Amino acid sequence: MQYAARLADGQRADTVNIRAFGFDGAEVIATFLLDAGAPLMAETSSSTIAEPDNSDAIRYMQDKIDAMDLTQSGKRVDERESSVSYLEGQSAFSAHVDE
């Protein structure tokens, strides 16, 4: 949520794929468009199923937030490439930044 809010504040957008579970309990990839015009919500769950590993997606978004903080402080920041894939070959996580 913090990353989506920061993108909206900066009038930017990004898409992030997150591992999740579908209505039938199967593991799926959920793609989120994060920008000012795309509503986003979070919901808790009482499921006993172990949560999917989204550590790479979380790291990507935290790195982007950190880069925004550095940029706002006036320091030069070397941004990542526009197209990022931490789990290359697995098609489980990808991100794209529209600048």
C-alpha cells in the first residue's frame, strides 16, 4: 500500500505481479496496476495455508520507495531498468515502471 500511495503522489505508475491463491486454492500470479486511478485494497485472511513467497516483490517495491526517498532528498539515484525481473525464468514476478 505504501508503494502504491507513493506512486500516486508522484503521478507515476507501475505494475507488480504477486504470488497469491485463487478462489480454488491454486497458486496464481495476481497483477496489480499501481497508480492514482487504480483502486487498491488489502484484506486479512484466516486461512491456514502458508502464504506464498513474495519476498522478491516486496524487496523490489521497498527498493523503489528507497529510491524515491533519495531522489526527494536531492541526492542522485541510479534507478533500475524500466523492466525488472527478480525471478527470471520462473515468470513468477515481474515489474514495469511507466515513466
